[in-house]
Amino acid sequence: MFFFDPLYLLFALPALVLGLWAQMRVRSTFGKYSRVRALSGITGAQAARRILDVNGLYNVSVERVNGFLSDHYDPRSKTLRLSPDVYDTPSLAAVGVAAHEAGHALQDKQNYAPLQVRSALVPTVQLGSWLGPIIFMVGLLMSGVFGNSIAWLGLILFAATALFSLVTLPVEFDASKRAKQLLVSQGILGTQEMQGVNRVLDAAALTYVAAALQAIMTVLYYAYLLLGRRE
């Protein structure tokens, strides 16, 4: 009954709908501006390399990684990994995404606090995202104070996922802000080209908002079940 509780839809459906819409918007926007060539002819990899070098980040490598929009910055290995559609393409979408990832490298260099918090949460999130719901369900099925304690432990573990999603928001918003400023200030793109970049990065930001909302609503649903049983 727990697995098919229709009440869960009241908590999760808005975030799920937003998430699906955000993913569709990212794909359509990225696809549209992937077909718009940057006037400079610079590729995503070249744009990222220029931003990194201008900021003294010669130790950060830029690599190609498989996948669609699998772009990310790894602060542990100081590596900026770009998907083929970004690494090799001289488009507004590719340059915007690459600059965004370079923005994360700048955050790392400057010890940007939200990025440090997010990195510190990674081990807990990796454990809590899958183990938390299991522990919660086990505790919920048990009776008495011990069962409640187990359920609360699972809830707290999973809540780290929601906290991670919330901390991710300023990290991603700040990286996009840095990217937009650097693309213009370094002459990589003209101001008239920034409309496309803005749309691509704003669409991507919405996916993080949806993820945070989904995690928060799941935590609230778990808390509702637990508090309801106690009453």
C-alpha cells in the first residue's frame, strides 16, 4: 500500500511535471541554438580553454566525455569534461554550456562556499539517496518507538538529498552568471549572441529547480506519513 499510495501524487506530481517540462525545454533550446554558429567560430572546448587560461587555471584540463549534455567539472581531478556536442561544436549552445562549466572551475579556485558545501555533501548523498528510503520504509513497517526511530533515521538520510539539491541552486546560478559575463568580457561572443546563451543556460537552471522541488516534496511526504502514524 505504501508503494502505491495515491497521496504521494499530491506531493510529487507538481515537481514531476515541472521536471519533465524542464527536460523538454533544455533539449529543444539546446537543439535550437546548437544550429546557430558562433560568429567567432570558436568551439565549446576552445571557449572553455580560453576562459580557464585567462583566469590562470592552466592546471585544469578540458576533456571530451561521452553522452548527451553530460558536461561537468570535477573538482577532485581539476578536470572539465564536455560532451561531444559541446566539445567539438562552434555553436552558441556549446559555447554557453562550456563557459558554464568553466564557471565551476572558477568557483573552485575562489573557494566558493556553496560549491565546497555541495562537494562535502556528496558522500552522504550517495549513501542517503538510495539507503534512506529503504531504512525509512523498514522503520515505517515496524511498530513502537524503535520503528519510529528507524524511520526518522531514514528520513534524515534522505533529507541530505534535498539539502544537496538546495545547495546546488546557488552553485549553478552563479556559474551561469559568471559564464555570461566572461563570454562578453573576453570577446568570445558578441552581445547580440547572448540571447541564445541566456536561453540555453536559463533552461538548464530550471532542471535544478525541479530536482530540488522533487526532493523537498518527497521529504515532506515521508514526514507526513511518519507524523500521521504517530498521531
